[in-house]
Amino acid sequence: MIWEIWARNRGLVWLVIGITLFACLFNLVLPESIRTAEGNRTFDAHAAITLLNFQLATASVLLILAIFSCTEFNSRKGSTGFPDRLFTLPVRSLQLVAVPIVLGVAAIELICAVWVKLVFIPGDLAKWFAVLSGTYMVLYQTILWTLPGLRALRMIVLGLMANIFIFISYLPRFSINSRNFTGLSERALIVGFVGLALIGFLVAWIYIARGRSSAGSSRASLTVLLERLGDRLHGRDKVFSSAGAAQLWFEWRRYGFLLPVLVGVLCLVVIAPLSWSLRNEPAATLRILITALAMPVILALPVGKGFSKPDFWSKDLSLPAFVAVRPLATEEMVVIKMEAAALSAGISWMLVLAFVSLWLPLWANIDSLKPIRLAAMRIYGQSVYVIAALCILAAVFLTWRFLVSGLWIGLSGNRKLFAASALPYGLTPLVLLPVVLLFGPNSALRVWIHDDPDRLLSLLEWIAIVALIAKCSLAALSWGRISPQRVRQYWLIWLGSTICLIALAMLVWSGVRNVLPLDVYRLRNVLILGALFVMPFARLGLAPSFLAKNRHR
């Protein structure tokens, strides 16, 4: 079994070794002044080195997770899980589960032990991060093996769990730096996570043993239970008023509920306990508020990639036959997906606002928010409440945009185009390094902006004008093939939303024009032009024609 793990992943193993050795040698030859950021001259280099170390460490951990996933695609079941062929090996089920889990935990602990010496983590927290990484490895393998029927949803569950672990990883640091911290001690947290890892191991062992005894012929009771629960939650016995209403229910039942569920679980499991633990920390209130308000917008980016596909859970980009034969026009199908996205974005923001409206008056320490509120009142007066409402409305529009802006790519069925659209997400960490270097405190670009910020506004203004011309030209070509009725309907929606955004831009400009030392009229133009780009218009017009080719090919 060890040899097979090595044989199937030897390339990834050598890649992890290469990344780790490169990082070790690279950090050893660096001067101490750069590594510790002593003085302003070395700040840019220190930030760049820290970011590079973080990227390399993240890449090595992700590769370790891929090496020890130990899953295969089962064509009979149509899912990816623990290899059924290993059931025929002359070993006990305990060994089938223990070998990959023990090897995975040992590998990730070794990698983390190396990186603790390279990345700037306090030495007294090294044990804590080792426990977290080992526990995550066990739960990662358990979820992959025991929930094969969830398919792509497992990745969302794992990503959600990773975010929870990242939040939890800072709890001991808060307990060290804060006198008013009332959370659990590091020792209690370590015991709890070790117990969680043991529970995960037992769950995987029982699941594999039961699947092995049935020779993989029947589905696990956990998967059946989840499917029955989903049917109960989304079941419907009433007759639909129209075919469009039935399709909207189908879109919501399949994947429209994902973003609200993710937002709700994060608020309930992560942000709410963290806000209660830090209720006596004034500085933490602003950070938690920003995180809660940014959460739907950030989560809409990855969810929107799957939402844009014909089937969220399938790797195949062709339109399923069950959907293709529905008595609906292609334009109607696109409109229904847009409606499902609007429903998803609206419910997600209702959950966030409900949490914030309970948290701020009940247990939040709002001392850090009072100076911000007083400063805003001095600048905008009573208009600050209108600006806050318009900001929330703009965030809802932005969340919806991220959900639907890729429909024309996902519905096209073109694998190469869809893969190319996902490249920016993978290349973002690589782009951050030059951005840090370009916008450091003493960088030439930052000095250029500081000397004459109006030149930057002029450049942004011309870039926005050229982009607006290109957008209008593409919109004229793409919407020319759509029925006039649909064009008028979306035009009214786009116009009303954009007017709200322009009003927000003008209100913000009316206050900052007396504060910022900038060309106020050019700043106004940039804000208005930026408001014109929030709501999607041009590329959405391509979605019906692309879906039609995918539907009838």
C-alpha cells in the first residue's frame, strides 16, 4: 500500500521535496535584515519574501493533501471515493484506513515542522499548528471517503472546514495577546482537536469496514440519510403555476441554495463564536464586521464558477438531457438562472444583515466604531444612513454579478474556454507578489502616485472610458439576437440598479471632495464610470446563443 501511494504520486512527492528544499536554501542565504524587516528600506523586500514563503508553504500543503487523498473514480457508482479494489487485499479494514491516514498525518506534520522554521510563526504556537494540520488531514481523508455521493459539494465542505480551521488557529494567539480573552486555553483546544481527529478516524474505519462487508454493492447509510434529508427539505407536492416556475424550483433545489447555506454556516459556526469570544475587544469588532459584510461577495466568486455551468455537480459541461428537453426557450433558461442567482444573493445578504443586527446591539463592543460613525456624520450628516443603505444594495448587486457574469462561458460547453476563465483564480497568488513590490512604501510607482495623484485619476478615467466603449459595442452585438421584450426587461433592471449606484457615487463624492486633495471633477467622473461597470450587461447577452449551441449540438 505504501509502494502504491509512492508509485501513483511520485511526481508530486518530488515536487513537494523540491519546493521545500528551494525555500530552505532561499531563506538561509537571505540577509537577516531582509528576513526581519529592520528599517524602512527593507520593508518591500521583507513583504515580498513573506508572501513568497506563504505561497510556497500553501502549495506544499495542498500537494500533500492531493498525494494522500487515496481516491479513485468509480464508473459504476459515478462518484469518486475510496478505491473498492483495495477491499480485496488480504489485510484488515483497520490497516486499509490506518496506512494512508498515518502516512498523511506524518507527512503534513513533517512539512509543517519545516515551514514553522521558515514562516514567521511564534515558537510557542508550533504545537498548536501541528495539531490543527494533523486533525485537518484526518478529517480531509474522512470526508473524501465517506461522502462520495456529494461529489463536488465535498470540495465546498473541505474549503469551508479549512476556513474554520484558519479562524480557530488564531484563538491561542488572542489568548496570549489579550487580557480580556475568555475563550478556552490552548491545552483544552489541543485535547479537543485530538479527540476530533480520533472520531474522524473511527468514522472512516467504520465506513470502510461496512462498505467492504457489502462488497461496495450498496450505498452507505450516511449517504442515503443525506439524500433523504435533502428530499425532505426540498420536496414539493404542489403543482407549479408554469414551466418557468418549475425550472426555477429545480435550479434552486440543485445549487441555488449553496451560497445562503455557506454564508449561514460561516456566520453560525465561525463568526458568531469568534465575535462572542472577542466581545471585550474593541479592535476586533471592526475586523469581524468587515469580514461578515465581505463574506457573501467573496464566496460568490467560487460559487459563481459552478453556478455558471449547466450542472453544478458534474465535470461535463454539456447540457443534461433532462434539462435540454424541457419545454422552455433557451432565453427563458438563462433568465431563470439569473432569477435563481438573485434569490441566492438576496437570501445570503438577509442572513448577514440578520446576524449583524443581532450582534452589534447585543454583545459587540462598538467603541472602535464610534469614531468612524462620528467622522462620517461630520462629513455627510444625515446622508450617512442613505449611503449605508446604498452600499448594502451595491454589495447585493456585486454578489449577483459574480454569480451570473460567467454564464456565457459555463453554458457554452467549451472546456478550454471554461478552464481559461479559471486561470485568474489560480494565478492570483503569483500576481500578489509583484503587486506588493510595486506598491511598497518606497516603490517608484507609489512615489509617482504620491507626487501627483491627479495623473493616476486621469489614467483611470481614460481606461474606464475605453472599457465603457468596448462594453457598449459588445452589448450592441450580443443583445441584437435577443428578443426585444427580454432586452427591454433587462434594460429597465440594469438602468434602475445603475441609477442607484450612480447616486451612491455622487453621495460619496459630495463628502470626499472637500477632504481629499484631488481634482474633484475628475474624481467624480471616475466614480460614475466605475458605477457603470458593476451590473453586467454586455457578456450576459452572449449566454442565450452559447447555450443554444450547447443545447442543440
